[in-house]
Amino acid sequence: MNNYEKEKGVVSEFDLAIVGGRVIDPESKTDRIADIFIRDGVIKRIEKPKSKLGAKETIDAKEMIVVPGLIDMHTHLREPGREDEETIYTGSCAAVAGGFTSVCCMPNTHPPIDNQETVKFVYEKAKQAKCKVYPIGCITKNQMGEELTEIYDLVQAGVVAISDDGKPVSDPQVMRNALEYCRMFDLPVISHCEDLNLSGSGVMHEGFVSTSLGMSGIPSVAEEIMVARDIKLAEFTKAHLHIAHVSTEGSVELIRQAKKRGIKVTCEATPHHFSLTHEIIRTFDTNAKVNPPLRSKKDVEAIKKGLADGTIDCIATDHAPHSIEEKDVEFDFAPCGMVGLETALGLVVTELIEKKILSWSQAIAKLTINPAKILNLNGGRIKKNFPADITIIHPKTLWVVDPTKFQSKSKNSPFGKKRLRGKVFCTIVGGEVRSRE
Amino acid sequence: MPKKQKIVLVMDAKAVERALIRVAHEMVEKNKGAENLAVIGIKTRGAYLAERIAKLIEQIEKVKIPVGLMDITLYRDDIQTKLEQPVVQKTEVLFDVVDKVIVLVDDVLFTGRTIRAALDQIIDFGRPKNIQLAVLVDRGHRELPIRADYVGKNIPTAKDDRVNVKITEVDKEDSVSIIKQ
Amino acid sequence: MKLRSRHLLALEGMSKDEITLILDTAETLKEILARPIRIVPTLRGVGVVNLFYEASTRTRISFELAEKRLSAEVVNFSASTSSVKKGETLKDTVRNIEAMKIDMVVVRHQASGVPYFLTQCMKASIINAGDGAHEHPTQGLLDVFTVREKYKRIKGLKVVIVGDIKHSRVARSDIWGFTALGADVSVCGPTTMLPLEIEKMGVKAYSDLDQALEGADVVNVLRIQLERQRGSLLPSLREYSNKFGITRDRLNRLNQNFTIMHPGPINRGVEITPEVADGPHSVILDQVTNGVAVRMAVLYLLSGGEGKVE
């Protein structure tokens, strides 16, 4: 319903109005019914309900939750190189369908984002994208873990962080240098923590399930040993370390202690690591093969606790598209990764908010302002004069995941047929509606 | 479903006993003694009948003849069409069948398929001199060219009637009845 | 009584009754092996493919004999995974086999879960002949069968499995099979070869062989795989042999009338001394004979009909 335009004499001085919704902005601790008015892609006014202001288009957000546009700080868009699995465009379609207005793409493409040209390529392609795309650059050339990339060049070209995600930086000296060097630019170094000698030929979490299935396991300590190392290096170099996809109880505890000691460390967890355990591997579903692997119930509980007490700053998808051909093979031979952009919010609502692990405001902070702050992005807020990146959520809607309906080019999700609560109603990027139910 | 069934008793214990005695005598007569004779009963009830016939022959001729027990499950021709595999029971033919006169014993002769399976199985054990067939009841409706050499009683039946043979060793009494559908 | 599944993928989750049905059937079928003509026409017209992605002599031959003795049509397909990895995917291979109207597939593969994967992409009954370090259910069944044949029971027997438990599919199938029938099962091996949380499978775990053997009835000695020494799970075979080798001296800890088993092939002098392997308590060759009967039972019981015309 649009009461505003009907009002005689009111000039539509705004492009878009979102009215009647419950606006949650974690940074300003806002949680109230309010109307938002947007012009030229920017939030211009936030008013009490039933204001007399008018707009060319009005979205009725009654019974909806209006939050800052979600930011996924860990996405694999596969372009350049594996456009058969995902492109920057299709990935952005999946993003807005999932409520994300910004995604940060990991550099393990072919070629990898380890030089200015590739960063520029991504930005060029991103002009057609439905959401904002921020590239992350490599730490080392070709992700070989040996020589640092031209990080200053990458920063100039606009990377928001550096990471060799998909692979760890095994040599501690290289990691030390990366952290030390990045301190100059106040650039976070995102670490994929995995000791490759310990993970070895492992294909799943090492525990009772791997024991009974006879699969080679990846022990928790393979992750924890590098989390501990990188925390020590961050403490030593005073640089900003961000730990990607934390999956074990021990890692959460190491980060908790590091934060207590004032070390500049932040971290993220993925929706699958707080929703699934290694038990799902009993069906040999290769879509559940991820790295780090799905862990035990105890680890899942620890992740939830880490999210609740603030040890874990962000929720990031680690959206990793793979073709059906690559996944429809023997479990041992399947690549790691699952798509996540279109199920993330539903899992957050179902597994965290509904189960009272996090409040709406806490959960949204981990998907908006926290990653924005870590990566120095101009977003993650509903605030006057900030970009109008806004996500409107229908919190009560119950829906069933159907991967065949995903916008993403790839369908590798183990959540098919799962019932989730909380669905994206509308995604607005720079004041434009980019996805609407 | 439970239509009215009609049960007709066609042989009581006495009749079964008389039939078996007659069959035993016929066997000895036809084979001119029991020298080279052996009986093989088809599980489950035929096996007990075979043992009884062997005992009767022993009484008549004072000769102990070999008794074999045979389960024909593995030789059935309908095994792959069944939803549930029948339980395979032990086959015990502990004597050499080569050059023997083998009398197969079963309770009811109906389509002849069981006998076909039993014939195939005996031949896999060796080459008998000849094979004969003894049944307690022949109820007709053959689907194969098979005929019994010794019949306890011929009973005319409709194809969908059931013939229920009871044997003391299994069913606590000897009797044969027809269940009319 | 019938089996709940039309596939045999694992002994995990199989009930006591199901296992007993297979063992009882095997006991009956074993008699066929003593006949002058060791063949019955039961599976005439049933097409069976032995799909072996991993080298195997005895298991493949045992299956092939079992199939032939039941008169099945047998086709063998062996492939080294390395060549398969480069070329056709497993799924494509399987679809081709399916198109040839095959009724049953016996599969061995070095990756856990492949038999399950096959059930998802074809209609045939799938029999697991060993998948990775997961399970080798027919070996587990023949081990239980051999022990049951000797003792006439399984319940209450103390069974010890010695060796590289972590990488052994035989150990897993034996654990599920023996525990389902009420045996008291222990595993014993170097700590590096005992997988995490193995006790949750319902067994006791030891690294002291003498302690494990105390009062045991059955000792199943696993093959130590020389090719698995990468990752230094073991300093040397010599050291393994000294600490875990089954020698005559160690046998006095066992119960009288004990039994020595080995799934083969044996590394004589490494995990077991020749005098024990060939000694009076060894049932190693009985295991091989029983393997054929057990596999015949499995083939017979799974050959019936779901998906076929009644």
C-alpha cells in the first residue's frame, strides 16, 4: 500500500521508500519500526512511521525486518578461469537472491588475483554485477606460498584484503613478512589455517565417523596448530590477522584467548560449520565435502558459543561452486566446497536466531557492520548519507531449499530439502531493487 | 477376503497308512525286490514319507535301503521372480546314486515342476539306473510331461483348490484334505 | 525372514537375524561344494559383473567361483583407478554396465563409499567386495561363519583382531559382524594404527598384545601392508614383528581350543610366524573354502526380486 503518493501536494522528492518495517542497524543499536527514504543511491532520511514524505516507489515492509545489506567477506566467484562453475555475474545473482549486497571474492581463480591486471578485470566485470564485488588479492604469487605479491600494487587497484585461501601459507617466515608488510596499509591478512602435513590425504574430519567409514581424517589439530602459529605471528608483528572459516573448538578457544590478550585478530565462521556435523558424511554426499571439514557436535557447539560471546566476528559463506561432473564422483576424488550464498540467511535464522544463540541484532552485525569494519568497506550500516544497500527479510517464512532453483550456476549444496525459516524478501543495492521475491 | 472355505477330508490316518503300505509293496513288486533300491524324499513332507516307506520295505523284505533327503529350492524355475528368496534347506544324499533305482517320494503331485527340479538335481549327483516317482496324492493339473509310478490316491480337484497334507512328524496327525475356495 | 536391503554394502547396521540367515544359508550351500557336480542352476540367466578397481586375487576368484557354482553369467571388469581417473568417470562406467542389463554388481574400489555410490546410479543389486578402509562385508561374514562352524556359537567368545586397524576394512566388518552376534571383541595394534574413538564401535582397544590375548578364543591376524608405511606409522616391520607378531610363545595366553585366523595374503614371519599360520589351530584355509559358500549365500539371498516381474 502506498499512502504517500496519494497524499495531495506531496512531491516525490525520494526515489525509494521502505516503510513500516522493523529496522535493525547493529552499529547504531537501532531496533525500531521506521521508514527509510532513499535518493541517488543514498539513505537520506530515517523517519518515524507514517511520515508525510513521499517517494517514486514505496516498498511496504510491514512485518519484515529491514537490515543493512549483507556482506559476504568470503566468496569464490570462479571468474576468471572456471566460468562453467560460476561467473562474477551469476555469483552476484546468487548473492542478491541470498540478501547479500556485497561480496568479497577470493583470489584462487585461474589466473589468481595476484596482480593489478586481474584486480582490474574483476572490477570491470563487476560493473555488470547485481551486487558490489570487492576482490581479495593473493598473499603470495600464484598462491605458491613463497614470494609475496606486489601488495602495494594490489591495494592501489582496490583489493580489500589479501589471502591465499584454499591453501595455507605454510612457511611461517612468509606469513610473518606478509603480516608485517600489510601493517603499512592497514590491510587485513586472511589466513586459511591448515597444516598440510597433518591434514595429509584426509577427506573429512578425523573422528568416530571417519573411523567407522574408514576414510582418512583431517584432525582438528591440523587447523589449530596454524591458528596458534598465526596468532603468535600477529602478536609479534602487531598486524591485523583475520582467520577464515574457523571450524574447531580448539581454534575458537585460541582466538578467544588471543582477543583477551589484545591481539589484533578477527575471524569468521561459515553457516555449514554451525549447522552440520560430520555425521552427514555417512551418506557419502560429496556436497558435504568441504575444507575445513564438517566437524563433530562438540565443535559445532563451540562455534555457536564463539558466535554468541563475540569471539567469532563474522559469518561468511565460503560459497564454493563446483560443477555436477566434478562432484558426482567417488567421495575421495570430489573437490571440496559447497555453495552458500542462497542458504546463509535461512541457516542463520533457523540455527542461530530461532535457537536463541544470537539476537537479530547480533546476527546481523556478523553479516554487515563487522565485516565492513574488518575490510574498511563503506557499508554495513543503515545511516543517513550512507549507501542505500539494504536487505529486507521476511523472518517467519518457512521454505524448503531446492538447489535446482538456485541463481548460482552450481548446485552443490547438501541442504536440499531442508526446511529453513527466514527468507529474503528484497535486496536493494545502491538504492536499486536488485532482487525481489 | 475370507471367503467361505469348504474343507473336505479325503484321507484319514488309517487311509494314509494303508496307501503307504500298498505303495511299498508295489515298489518291491515292480523292482523284483529291494536290492538296488533307494528312496529320496523331497522336503519337507516327502522326506518323512520316504523314511516311512523305507521302514515298510525293511519290514517286507528285511533289507535296509538308503534314504536321501532333498531340497529342490536351488533348482526351482521361479527363483528370480519371487520377492523373497525361499529358505534353502539341507540336501542329504549320503549314498552314491550311480546305477541305483531311485524312487523319488513327495506328498502331492500337482504341476510337476517340483519333480522336474528334483530330477535335475538327482542327475547332478550321478547317473542312476532309473528314477521312479511315488506320491501320496495325485491331484492332476500337470504342466510338464510327468507321471507317477506309485500313487497313494488320485484326487480330482479344481485348479485353485488347495490340498492340505498333514504328516504326524510335522503336523501331529496324518490326513489329507481339500480346501475348496 | 529376509534381508532388509537388496544390496550388501556393510555389516554395520545389520541385525543378528539377518547375519544368521546368511550364515545358515551358507551352511546349507556348503554341501554343494562336496557334490560330484559342484554346480546348481539357481542363478541361471542372472548377469553378474565383478567390477574390480583394485587388484585382488582371492576375493575375485572366490566371488567368481560362487557365481559360477550358482550358474550365473559372469563378466569380469578390472581397471586400475589411475587409468579410470584420467578417462571415464565411475558413473559413466556404471551406466554402461547398467545398459548391458546386468542384475548384480560385485564391486571393489579403494575409495570408501563407492558401493553406496553405485546404488544411487543403477538398479542392480550391489555387493561390496571391499571399499577403501570402510568394509569388506563378505570377509566379515566368512570369518564369523568359520568361527561359528567350529564353536557352534559366537555369543560370549572373545575375539581379538590384531594389526593395522586404522586401514583395515576387514577389521571393521569383523567388528560389526562379531559384535552383532554377541562376541566380545578387542582390537590390538600400534597406537598409530588404532583409529580415533574406535571404542565407540563397541570394542576394547589395546596396544599391549599379551594383555589383549589374555583369555582370548579367536585371534584374527591382519596383514601388515608394506605399501602403507608412508607417514611413518611404523618405524620398521622388524619392530612391528617384535611387538605384535603372533608367535608360538604368545599362544599360551589364549584359551584352550583357540583359533588363529588371517584374511590373507600372509606376510610370513612379519605378523605371524609360519608355525602358527600352519599350526593345528589355524583355520586360514577353512576361511578360504567358507568364503565361496558365504558368497553363494549372499548372491542367492540378494538375487530375488524387487524390481522384477512377479
